[in-house]
Amino acid sequence: MDIITTLGIAVALAMDAFSVSIAAGLYIYKPFYRYYFRIAFHFGLFQCAMPIIGYFGGIAIEPIIKNFDHWIAFTLLSFIGIRMIKGSFNNDGSAFNSDPSKGLPLILLSLATSIDALAVGLSLGVLQKPILLPSIIIGITCAVFSVFGVFLGKRASSLLGKRTELIGGIILIFIGIRILISHMSN
């Protein structure tokens, strides 16, 4: 997989974490460096690990589905993209009951924002693409976006919150279409 596609996937996957980070930045009155680090580390770690977990599931079933694997990748990416787009139009606020950078809330948010990465890993496994470098890029991109999200949450209120999910969803759908077209033209 080329670096542009990998970065596109990484940015699209980081949008959920970015949106949650903005909300988390709104929640804390004065976030300290530890707050930024905890959110970025956990979101990035989960985003890095989930594609690897999904990948091994994809490798195991590849011989069974190799004639239509590109359709599976397209469907998974489109499903995730559509879900992100629909989520961008929901008006239910994200209120936290406790500090979102500590304990169980942090783990749950990390898991929730990385579920999409599991499906991407499954897609890469089905297509038998390399996983280690893309997973690292996905994790680092997510960590950077998370830091930026917390910063924006404090500085720019909720100006970008839901729009980022819309953009991320559109990017995932376009990547799915690109996989489908490239597979069908070979």
C-alpha cells in the first residue's frame, strides 16, 4: 500500500479520536501536559493495535474470499464512512461524567474511537497488504490529531467537533472506492 493511501486511512481513522479529543478539551478547565499525553498515548496506542488485531483475522480467511476481497474492503470502509457521516449529524452532546483522561473513561473512549481501525486491519489482512508500518502510521497520526483536538477544544470551543467526522467518513468511502477500482482494473 502506498504512503498516500496509508496517510489517507490514518487521517480518516483519526477523525473520531480528534472529535472526542475536542470534546475532552472542552471538558477540562485547564489541561496540563499530562492530560494531553494520556489522551494522545491511549488513543494512538489503541489505533495502532486494532488494525493488527483485525489483520490477523483477515489473513486467516483470505483463501476463502480472495475472489471478492476487494468488495469486502470496499463494503467495510464504506460502512464505517457512512456511520461516521451519520454520526456527524447527530446532535447528542458528549458530556463526560468524570475526567476523560483517566481510568475507565479513557479506556472506553480509546476503544470506542479505535473500533473502525479493527475493520481497516481486517480489510488489509484480506487484501494481504503489510500491516506493521500502516499501524504505526495510524497510531502516530491519531496521537497527533488527539493532541491537536484537545488544544482546539480549549481554544476554539466546539467549532469543528462534528465536521471532522463528516470529513473522515467521506475520506474512508473514497479510499474504499479507490480499492475497488484498482482491483477491478487489474
